[in-house]
Amino acid sequence: MAPILIYHTVDNYEQARPAGVDCPPSVFAEHMTWLSQNYKVIPLQELTEEYLAKGKTAPRDVAVVTFDDGYEDNYTNAFPILRNLALPATIFCVTKYLDATWPAADWGGLEKPMLKAEQMKEMAQCGISFGAHGHSHIELTKLSAAEVKEELSLSWQTLKELTGRKPQYVSYPFGSFDKKVTQLSKEVGYGAAFTVWTKKPTLFSLNRLPIHRKDQGLRFQLKINHYEWVKPILATFR
């Protein structure tokens, strides 16, 4: 399977909660430059519809870029780099906090600005698509069926209202899913769903590769070039 990269915040943090899972802009720029020179970065929709949904293997030189959560720095720091290199990407958004801030209580005392509707519309004109990451970033497997459906439905509807487009995909908060979650994802109207790692991926539990601040130079290239065997080992390391 082609590597589907996951980024979160593209910024520098030392004390706040995202320390470690963030990716400094300079490192992100190096990643994208290397990817553009060594891989064909395609839209998530193309990979999903042309290969994954059909059970076909994508070419070895194909890769996809995604982000989870929907931080405003995806627009201020990551988007200019992607636009300059003409690279597509998908941002999975926690819809409750769009056009607002992620509460400081969840961020080690630091409020984190999230994407604004106007920013999303601008990005959509330049190859950036948007998917759901739940409405309030709750671990879906810990919820009742009714609560899961509400989380998935609210995120679907909010994205449709903000972007004018029906969201096609969802990434599970914390990568957590079970049969109930996958079935309800289908019922709500998503066409595919993404996790972090599972031994038996399906169209509603597709694997992705987390990328963090320590993934620089050879380590980053190793994770991408040898994705299939490195993924289970390094997926949880930051």
C-alpha cells in the first residue's frame, strides 16, 4: 500500500501538549521537497477511488499527505509550502473547533487556533481537501452507537456547511475503531475511513503513517521508502 502520511500541527512547541507530535515548518518543508523529488504525491481521493476501493495496488512511487485535527498552522505554515510545490493534501478536521480555538485545558494551558472557513475555501482552490476527524475528538469505541452516530453525523454536516462539499472520508480520533464504528461510518455517508495501524486493513480501516519532529533526514526517508515493514515498528514512535 502506498504510504499515507499523517501530520498534525506544523509549528514548534516545547512545553505544550503537542510537543513531539508537531513538525517544525523547516522540517515539513524538507519533507515535502524530498517527497516531490522522489514520489508522485496524489490526492487521497485518487488513491482511494482508483486503487484502494478496487483492491488494486498503487505504484511504488505514489504517496499521499494528510493532516489530523485542522489546526490553523496547517494554513499559515504548511499550505504555502504545499502550494509552492503544487502538492495536494487532505486535512481531517475536528469540526467542533473550526472557526474557533481548541480549549487550553486540552493543550497544556495553551489555546490552539483552528482553521477558519475562509481559509478552508482558499485552500480548497489549491488542491487541499477536507475530511472529518469526529466532531469533538472523542475516542469513538468508548461511545454508544447513538453517540458515535451523532459524532460522525455532526462532523459530516458541519464540513458540508463550511465547505459546500460533502466530506468523503473520516479519520478516527486516536485511530480507534471497531465494527460498530466502521458500520456507522458507512451509514452516515463516508466512502472510506482511516486509522493509524491495523493488521487487517479494510476500506473502513485504512492504515496511515504518523510523521513527527524526529522524523528527519534518513529516518524520514526510511519510513517512507520501507513503509510496509517499518510501519508496524515505528508507527507509534515520536
